[in-house]
Amino acid sequence: MGLVTVAAVISLAAWFWLLLCNGMFWRTDVRLPAHVPHARPAGKPWPSVAIVVPARDEADVLPDSLPSLLAQDYPGPARIFLVDDGSTDGTASVARRLAGLLAGDGLPLTITSPGDPPPGWTGKLWALEHGIALARRSGPGLSPVPAPVPAPAPARTPTPDYLLLTDADIAHEPDSLRALVTAAESHGLDLVSQMARLRVATLWERLLVPAFVYFFAQLYPFRRVNRPGSRTAAAAGGCVLLRTEAAIRAGVPASVRQAVIDDVSLARAVQRSGGRIWLGLAERVDSVRPYPRLADLWRMVSRSAYAQLRHRPSLLIGTAAGLTLVYLVPPAALLLGLAAGSPLARSAGGLAWLLMTATYVPMLRYYRLTPALAPALPFTAFLYLLMTVDSAGRHYRGRGAAWKGRTYPRPSDA
């Protein structure tokens, strides 16, 4: 019991540090304002925005997401560029049909395809590179341009004013774009990103999805990301509003073309080039992609978990030890302490488990789920630990970072 007691005390100390010194990661109030102005000062037009949507085999989710972009209530020039990244399920046809249903009442839509990514590029980032180049050729008014692969836009032409990079499974409320642009303009931000509210319809989604966002916020505390001069950078790839000038200055997406975890890499590139970034939880942005089975969520996490650890065995061992100490030791120490009659072990383990549970409750409330799920966080953390180990195993078997028929090597191997 001596070893268990020591581990429980260390775990409790870790939880006090996380609670008090880790950027209040557990709070869920970092969000855009609830009310968005509907007017601009007299004589000040709304900036132009190109909405770039990379899409690979997304025919199933587009009916729930693309109409929300087409129906954006945005007063300035805006156009959607859907980049069909080698889809085999009729993604482009579905997009054309959905745009046709609005009979010209929605935002204009351009559909294009860049072909397979060249060596050294991930498919999503190659699609973004193609879509951004096409958008920049369209000019500030976002007039239509031919769809074939364009030549790079002149480096000093920052048109349109903003780029909204959003995934094909993300649905936006009608004022989402207006809110993003207002935040960027009013606070001088170069990148505004929202963590889309993910779907939590099934048991496994309820058990694992809020924890995914909770762990992300623990790793990248939103308040720390948003602090001017901070060295912590992150974004949520499903919804990123990026000032075009900042994209040019940071050289994105070309400068991060090999990144599997592209959102964090993009945010780092913008921050390092002098840009101001902001990250928060979404109220107007939702993911419509279902993950009904444990296998679906497992695949989603394991494809990139080891990449997050930079493919380093030392970081994998450290992460496994950290997850065990912080999340698995508290309930084990409580139960073993009760069984062995060790007051210190059961007290330290029980208090650490209580702090863990309390910090998780706000995230469950954000997802409109019962706080009764919070004590199960150690079990959820154990599953994430197994997914991370499996991610490393997939990498060494040559199947790491695999997604929709493509497998990407670690950057140094590309």
C-alpha cells in the first residue's frame, strides 16, 4: 500500500496544479458573444470572405452541412469553394444538387478538384491550398473563375479579406460567419477558431466525445491560447476564420503541408509569424458526422494520436504514465485504500477523483448531458490510453495516420 499511497498523493497534487495553474482549462465560457451586430459603421463595408471546404467522400453528410453554408446571412461578398478531394461517392454531384435547390438564393458555390496530392502533402491541406489559390484569383468581389487547377496567386494580393476554412461535416447557424468576422475585426485577430459542438447521440458518443474536447482543452487551455504573447497555439480545424494577409505571411497551408494534425500546426504557423489567434467553444457551429460505434471513435482518435506525440516512443511512455497517474490511480487508490484500511490512500485517491469529476462536469453541461457521467472519466481515459497505444502500433505496422484510403508517413519520412 505504500506505493499506492505515494502515487495517490502525487495524483492529488497533480489535480490541484491542473485546477489552479493550467489556464482554467475546465471552464467552458470561452465563446464568441451571443449577440452579433447586424450593421457596420456608416461607410464601412463588410469584408469579403472565401469559404473553403475540403471534401473527400462526404456525400452522406453534405445534405446536413452544405445548406447551412449556402444560407449564411452575411452582408458582404462571400463565395463557397468546395474542393472535391478525389471522392468516389458522388460528393460533387450532391453539392451541385443542394446548391440547385436554393435556386440562386444562397451564397454562390464553386466546385473544383485538384487531383491527388503530390508527395509531401496531406490530402486536406492540398485541397485547402487549391481552394485558397482559386479564391484569391477571384478577387475581392469573389467573382467566379475557371475551376481547373490555378496558378499560384501573386504573393502580394491578399484577396479576399478572409478565408473560412471549414470541414464538410460542419453545420453553421445563419449568423455564424457574421459572428466570426465581427470577432476578428473588433479584436484585431488574424485567426478565429471554434471547436464545433460534436454529436453526442449514442452511448459511446456521450461517453467519449465530451472527454475528447476536455482532454484537448487540458492540453491547449483556451485562455492560454488566446493570451497575447502566449507560446501556446492551437485551433480547431472544423472552423477556422483566417485573415488572408496572415495566411500569406505564415505561408499556410504550404508551410504545414505534411501535418496530420493540421489545425494545431496552422495555428502555430500563424502565431510564429506574428499573428493573433483565438480559440473557443462554439455556439453556432456543430459537427453532423456520426460516430455511432466504439470502432468509429477509436479509428478517429488512433489515426492521429501518435502523430500528436511526434512519433516519439519517449513521449508515448510519458503520456501513458501521465494518464495512468492522473486518471487511473485515484479510483484505484480509493478502492484499494478502503480494502486495506489505509486512510491516506483512500483520502488522497478519493479527493483526486472528486476534483477530476468536478472539472469534467462543465464540459458535460456544455454538451447538455447529465453530470452523472462525470465519475466515469477514469474509464474513458483508460480507453483513450488504449487508443493512443494502438495508434503507435498502427504507425509501426505502416498503417498510422490512415484516413479514407490514404496513409501518410511521418513528416521526416516524406
